[in-house]
Amino acid sequence: MMATAPLAALGRATLAFLASIGRVALFALDALSHVVRPPFYGREFAIALLNIGWLSLPVVGLTALFTGGALALQIYAGGARFNAEAVVPQIVAIGMVRELGPVLVGLMIAARVTSSIAAEIATMKVTEQIDALVTLSTHPMKYLTAPRVLAAVLVVPALVGVGDVIGIFGGYIVATGSLGFNPAAYLKNTANFLEALDIVSSLAKGAVFGFIAALMGCYFGMTSGRGAQGVGRATKGSVEAAAVLILAANFLLTGIFFSI
């Protein structure tokens, strides 16, 4: 018995993990089914667009701006070791558009939006507002989850596009202001180096990351425990799950788009 106890514990943990994956998958399918079926709550959808999109612009913009500037400095310093300083515009562009832009926006949305959604829905559950929706013949998934998931899928790619542009602009400011690059040549090299696949992959990642961020917020909010402690655990768990899933999805999508 003593020898098999670690194996039994490992088995229980594995089964619990697989059960969690199954619950999340079923929740995601349920959410998608409500997104495409009426009725639609336009007011909730508009509020979600505002909260996820417009109100996230400041943090997304500042994050991308400073990241693009820091990336230009790092590439210039690293390239100087091999007399390759001229590649700064190209590497900043591809780094921001392919990877840093989508991932940073996704993580910022996870930190700001996922936690907010989870805390809001978990509080509604604790205060029995979700039970009140059911009493009023309003499906909680339709009213709370579907508008947020749809809004995130639509608006996060736009945030990623804005973040990509601002990140490249941050690199442009640093390169032309501090590193001696010609402004016109910098912009020309950036435009010539980027391909349509780079932009498509960036926006596609944004849609997937938005779906993950909103879904995790809704899932942990809907399944939270009772009381203030349950709300706290739901908020923390939603951000952790969203961040890990976004990074995992980024790896898979990068392999799909750019596999050799």
C-alpha cells in the first residue's frame, strides 16, 4: 500500500485534471451554441465591447509602445556584436506583429478583462443574481457569457492591430531619435519586410486569445464557490488559466502558421 500511494495520488490528480479539461470544453461548446442562437442581448454586447475594447486601449497602447522601444534597443545592442544593426526595423516589425503584439495584448486582456468578468459573475452568483435571472426565464449563459465571448472575439483582434502599430511606432521613435536611423528608410524597411501572413496570423491569434480570455472569466465566475473567498479564488484562477492557455495557444498557432 505504501509503495502504490504515490501512484494513486498521481492517478487522482491526472483524472481531476482531465475532468477539468472536459468541463471547460463542454462549457466552451455551450457558450458557442448560445452565441449563434437567438435571443441576442444587444445592450450587454455593447457594454462588453466598451469594457473589453475601448477601455483597454490605454494599457494596451502603453504596453506596446514601451515594448517596441525596448525591443529596438535590444536588437540594436545585439546586432552591433555582428555588425547587423541595420536589421532593427525588420526584426521589430516581425517581432511585434508575429509574437509580442498578440501575446502582450492577450495577457493584458487576461489581467484586466478576465479578472473583471470572473469577479463580476462570481459576485452575481454569491448574491443570487444569477438565480434571479433563471427565475425571470433568462438563461445565464445567453445573458452573461455569450455577449462577452462574442465581444472579445471581435474586439481583441482590433486591439492586437492597434498594439502592433503602436509597438512598431515605439521602435521607430527609439531608432530614429536615439539610434540614428533615417525615418523614411526605417518605415520603408518595415513595410517591405512584413507579409500578409504575418498580419493574418496576428489578428487570428487575437481572436483566439480574446475567446480564451472571455471564456475563462465566464467559466470561473459561473463555477465559483460561495462567499468572498470563492470570488477571490475564481478571480485568481481565471487569470492563471487564461494566461497559461493563451501562451499554449500561441505556441500551437505559431506552429500552424509558420511551420516549415
